[in-house]
Amino acid sequence: MAAELGHVTVVFAGQSESWAKWIDHQIRAAGRGTTLVRWNPLRRPPTAEAFTELLGAPGRVLLVIDDWHERLGSERFEAWAAALRRVLPVYQDRIAAVSITARPMPAAAIPLAPVELRGLRPEVARGRVLECAGIAAPGTLIDLRRGPRFPDDPPDVWQVPRRNRRFIGRTELLEKVYGAFSAAGTDGAAVALLGPGGFGKTQLALEYVHRFAGEYDIVWWVNAAQRVTARQQFADLAPALDLRDAGDLAATITAVRRELDRTFRPWLLVLDGAGDPDRLVDLLPEGRGHVLVTTHRSEWGAHAENIAVPAFERGESVAFLERRTERLDDRQAARLAEAVEDMPLLLDQTAAWLDINPTVPVDDYIRDIRDGRPDRFGVMPSGHYPESFEVAWAKLVNTLREGSESAWQLLNLLVCFSHDVVPIRLLQSARHGDLPPELAELIAEPSSWNTALRRLSEITSMRIEYEPGPRLDTQTVGTLRMHRLFHRFVRSIQSPADAARYSAAARKVLVSADPRDSSSAGNWARYAALIPHLEPSGALDSTDDDARELVLNCIEYLRMRGEYHDGWWLSREAVERWRVTSGDTDRSVLVAVHQLANMLRRLGRYEEAEAVGRQILGRLARHADSVRPIEVIRAKDGLGGTLMALGRYDEARALFEEAAATAAAELGGEHVPRTLAIRSNLAVALGLQGHYAESLALHRSVFEARVEVLGGRDALTLNSALRTAWMLRLLGNYREALAIQGHNSRVHSQVLDRTHSQTLLAEHNLALCARRVGDLQFAHAMLRGVREKLIRRRGPLHPETLMVSCDYAMLLREMGQTGEARDLAEATATHYAAQLGDRHPYAIGARDNVATILRDLGEHRAALELSRRTARQMRKAVGRDHPWTLGCAKNEVAALAAVGDVAAAAAVGRETAERSARVLGDTHILTISLRAGLALDLAELGEREEAEALHEDTVTRLTALLGADHPHTRGILQRHRPYWDFEPQPI
């Protein structure tokens, strides 16, 4: 009996899970046994026997009182209150109660004398709990940081909409979600709430988040209906995790995901309204936390455990309706629920309609919903929804038209924005002249504005969130979300005149909100917020110059953020729509086409990019008299970039030279930013042609001009310094290149962050510089890190990743890891051939690297066959005098020597060394190493005198170039066979 008296049964409603678990933990920590009982009065008949069964548990019974009673209809509540009054005298000495609600206690609960826990310090609340449980306060202090967090203390990181106090039912679904997460233990889990629109998936997820918030340290809600919005909101978690925004959105997302993967803090991520999982999969961490998705797409089953969300059960519908409005009895609530098929969205909206139309007989309204036709209420049936739904919405809309004109006008404007997050702040800050006069006056008056929004929210079930107003003592509406079904319905019934008028106003609001500077990181959140509204506002179909400029700025934002797929889609849509109304040579069309080609090139779709580039140049040529010079300059520059990627370096150079000359003449000289950008591209093309000295000189010139024009820490200036160091390394000036690149990498990480694409390129070059001066361990650590970051950000097949993989494979070879090197080199060569074609210089060079590794592995015949083929193909691809051709020939010499054909090796080696001296000079590292190899072959053929003289000359030159202790110098002194490896260059 003593053991029973020491036991405590904690009884709670499901919504108070966090409080119940905290109370349970405090009692157990004091040494008492406990039982947690989740009690749902909706699932039980309101009888004294039900209370007697509950109170028959051993020991004391501690009731956790919240505001659950408000969710019961009046009849059901009174029945439960009567039952409690009958049993309370019998069990009074064994029952205690705590209150966790700030709302007034109902009269039936007052005899329980509940003890207030909210608003207290954790240690005070703990003392009250123990007192209620009949437990003496312990003599030693307890560390309250251990165990569940005190429910009044929010999670460390919290971004979630406010709780829906009208939520009711769904107990089994909530327990199913909780069970799915709990079953995963510490492995992490993902759950997708799956169901049609209007079935309450978002509200279910919201209730789960608030009910179980005490189990998490990080809770982050993402509106996932629009990919751009979802990615930006996910990246917004970075500062809360003490991470910097990397500039490149994909890099920031990767950093956030990596932090969630490795943290030990429990976290919950919600993706609300998610569409195609393939477009959001990179937002799914794989750590120990939980991901909760709401969606109508069953494909999420490949990434999460799908839990179907049906319509309400009839009992839930009745309880919800009776709580939502006092006008319904049980019979009427059941009939209305049947009429709207127990759909939560319609239940809420019809109950709201009844409340605001108190003189309309309830039975008449239900009859209209059940038996009426939409056309009786001014709406033509669409066939998209059940007629009962359309009747309910038609009556709701008519009520707005007739009884709240300002709210109806506001609704017409709001549906011209995206339903997911209506831009309330933009409307509040809009210029007076951008809005219809009646709405301009409404929005200018805060009280009228908030009243209209609240009215809309009450009638249409829009979700509103409040935030502090201009004065600290006021609250104003901050965000608003409209259900997509209702949004679509209202758009469908707008008259053409209203649709045109309000869409035009929406576009003006968006245009006024355009910062007009997509390169500034401070404006990126604004552009991410604007993009979802371009389509519903009609901006993509507008002929207005300002609206089109907004679209182009959004496209440029996507390019700056590295969001190339979304940028491709938006630029393609702009091109296709604007061409119809404005023709091929309209300025906005030309800029959009330029961006389309740019996005295709960034996505590695080079042939498509070339087709787009050539089409636009052809069109410009046909309308040469009416085209501005900048359009031709931009088109040639863009096509040149694509041709470089395709390996057509001579054509690219010619286009850049033409564009640079025209830009200098038309735009104000060689030192204006646009001309400098083209000259920088020209320098890259020169380097790809193998003209390293010319490329270096031009990169230096551009660098110096950019320092003068843009400053030393501008991203473009940093890129010029990087390119300068790259060319110095290719010319064999390793130590100077390392000095420049070391400083350049540090500044990159300060200005652009460590995960930005350009920063990773700087680290890539730093690793290559370190390798060339012999610091292989540093080079390995750096290059491996860069490759891992790129794989996470871009995937293993992205051009940037393949470039690093090619270099990393040859570094592994140099470090003796030939097996891993071979696998990676072969894979890289295969991917290059698949993406760029078998005859592209990068595919050929990557195969030549494989031949070098085969020779190391003793597969001499296979190495020779592959080396001969790549040397022949490279000669055809870039010409006999290109450094890549000379390098392939150098490896062919080594392969010939390896199979014993020394005479052939010497012949090829002599001819190649002579060409290298003529093209690159006697002091270039490639020329020197070719002569070193020739010396070995001559010695093998018995031509000792020439061999020795050549050997001494190469040692002298290498010592002067690299120093006596450099690995290359030591290798030549020890008469090791020199080799060459192919390095793709960044474009």
C-alpha cells in the first residue's frame, strides 16, 4: 500500500505533452514512480464512470489543466462538468491539479484548486509540482538543465508560426507521427504528412511542433511550396547556428545541412507545402534530427515515411464546428460536416460564415451548401471542385462583397500575389500611387488595415502572424498565408477588369520593392521574397519596362546566388513570353536570352547554350541598324564563354577580341567594368590556347585596373589575382604563384566565405601551387576538402567538381595511392567524355592521365596504346604547339621507353623538346623536363656525351628555377623519368 501511495499518475490532454513529460521527470527525479496517461474527452462518453476508471489508478492523481475544455462543444463540456462534480467528493484527497493555461478556469475546475505553473522560474515550478504530488522538497539541489527543457523556455533556435488555438482532434495522427520519430531512436527520421489540399496537413504539423517543442533545441519552419522561398528560408537558419552566409546560396544551404548532420542538439525541420521532392531533396539533412513534410505528392515516400492525412472523422468535425461557432447543435453540425465532406478548410470557413451572418437560419444555409448550385450565387461551376465547395465559397465571397467592401477589395489584390506568403510588409510600405485609391486609404490607416486583415482571416481561414508595430505597444499583421484552393477559386471568379486592375497594382508594388541591385548581399532576402510573386502578379507577361527590369534583376540574383536551375527556368519563361509581344531584338528580350545562355553554360548544357548564343547573334546581325552596341557586345561575350567550355578556343578568342574592341570604343575605354570583364575572358581564352605569357600579361593588366576601379577586395579583383597566380604556376613560377595565391585565398574567405564557388577555386589553385613547390601533405588536405565541398554542393558530375577530381587523382598518384588514383582518373575521363564529347581537350587530357597511372602500375602496353592515342587526339584538338600537346607527347616518350623502344622515345622526345623550346622558351619547366627525359634515352642509346651535357644543363636550369631542394630538381639529379599530368583550366 505504501508503494501505491508513493506512486503518482499524471493525467494530461494530448496538447500538453511537453508539460506532462517535464512534470513526470521532476517526480521521478525525486524518487517516485509515475504513470503518464494521455486522456482525450472527445473519445470517451462524458460519464462519471469514465472519471472513476481514470481515478482508479494507484497513488495520487495529478491532473494537468490546460485550455482543452475550450475545444469541447457546450453540451459536451457541461456533461463532463456534471460528471466531475459527482465523483470529486469521493476522490478529493487523492487528486491534485496544476494549471498550465493563462486562460480563466471554468467553474467546474475551481474545486480542484489547480496550482499555477506558467510564468514561474523552473525551480519554483518544480517545487509546486512536488508539493502537489505529496513529495517533500529534496535537501539537495537538482540540476534542472538535465532532462526535458522547462516548457515555458522556448527552444534555443525557434522559427515557427503561432499555435492554432482552434486545433482539435487528430490525436491518433499526432501519436503516429511521434511514434515514427521515436522509433528511429538516435538515427534521425523523416515523416511526410500526405493528403489533398484543405485536409489540415499544415495545422497538424503546426500542432505537432508546438505540442512536442520541449523535445527539441532547434525548430525551424520552412514554407516549401516555392523552391526559391524554401531554399532562402532554409539558408536563413545559418545565423542562428552561428554560420556565415556564404554568398552562394547552395554553399550556405550545404553549411546548414552539414551543421545539422553533425550536431548533437535535437532538431526538427518542417517543410510545409512541399511539391516535387527532387527539387527540395538538398534541403534534407541526414543527421540525428527529425524532418516533417506536408505534401500532396506521394513521391515523398522515397525520402520519408508517408502518413496519410484524411478528412476529419465525423466526431472531430462536429466537435470542431461546435467549438468554432455556438449556432450549431449536434444534429446541425453533423449535417454541415456531411455537406462539406468533413474537409477541415470548409468546416472552418462555413462556421465562420454562420458567425458573421447570425440572422440566416442555420438549416437554410446547410440546405444551400448541400443541394444548391454555384450559379445561384453568381459563380459558374468550374468542375475543379465539388459543387458544395463552390457554393460555400460563393456565399462567403458574396458576404464579403455585400458586407465588407474594403475586405473584398483587399482580397482581390491579395490573390494577385503568391498564396504561400502574401507580402503584407510590401503592401504597407507601398507608394500611395501604386495602389487603387480605395486600398491606398485603407492601408494608410493602421487600425482599418488590421481590421480588414482580421476580417479576411476570420471569414476565409487565412493564417496571419503578428509582429511589433511602429510603436512598441502595438501589434500589426506581419505575414499572411492563404490556402491555395481558395486562392485559385477567387482568381477564377475575378472579372477580367478586376483581374487586370489588381494585377497591375500588384506589379507596381513589386517594382517599387525592387532594390535594383542584385549584386549586394543585403538585398538577397528581398529578391528571394519577390520571386514567388512574379507569376501570379503577371510580371512575366507584362510589357512594362519596369516590371521586366524587376524580372531581370531577379534572374541576376539567382545567378549571383548560384541558383542556376531556377535561373534557367525564369530566364526561359521570360524569353518565351516577351518574344511574342516585343520581338527578338527588344532590349529586355536580349538580356533575358543572354542570361538563359549563361544559366545553360553554368549547368553544363553547353550545346544548348551555343545554340541560344548563335541564334541571338544571327538575329542581331539581321537588325544591325536598330541594335545598340551593348547588345552585340553582350552576345559575343556570352557566346565566347560557351565556346571556351566546348573547347573551341580560337573561335572564343576571336569573339572576345571583337567584343573587347567594341566595348572599349563604345563604352568609355578599356578600364570600364564591362570592358574589363571581357578582357578578363579574353585572357582566359589566351591561356586555353596555350599562350600563357600573353594570358598572364593581360590578367595582370586587368587586375591592376580593377584595383584602381573597384578596389582590392572586390570579388572581380580577387578573381583577377587568382587568374594571375594560375598563369604564373603554369609558366613554372611556382613560388611567386604560391605567395600571391596564399594571400588571395585568405582574402577570398574573408570577403566571400569559405564555401563560395570562387573561394573554392582559389583554394584549388592554392593546393596546386603547394603541390608544385613540394608540399604534398598540405596540397592533399586542401584539395580533398575542396572536392568534398563541391560534391556536397554541386554533385560529383558538375564541371567544377570534375576539374578538381582530375587534379586530385594525379595528386593521389604522386603520393603513391595509385589504386585510388586510377579509379578516380578513369571515372573523371569517362564523365568528361560523356558531358563534353570524346574529342574535347578535357576528355583527351583526362585519358592521358589514366595512361600515366597505367604505366606506374606496370601495364606498359596498355599505357603506350592509350598514350599514343591521346597524343594524336590532342594534337588534332588544339594544335601541335599547344602545351597540352607537348605534355601528351612527353608522356608518350615515357610510355615508349617503358616498353623498351628507346630509339623511338628519343626521336619523339627530341622533336617535342625542340618545339617546346620554340613555343614556351628554354627555361620553361616543360622544356626542361622534356630535355631531362631525352638525356635518359640518349644515355640508354650510348650517346653518353650528349646525354651528360643535356643532363647537366637541365639540372642547372631546374636549380635556378626551383632550387636545389625541390623534388623535381632532386628527381632529375637521381635520373628519374619525368612525367606530365593534364590540369583542366577554369572557365
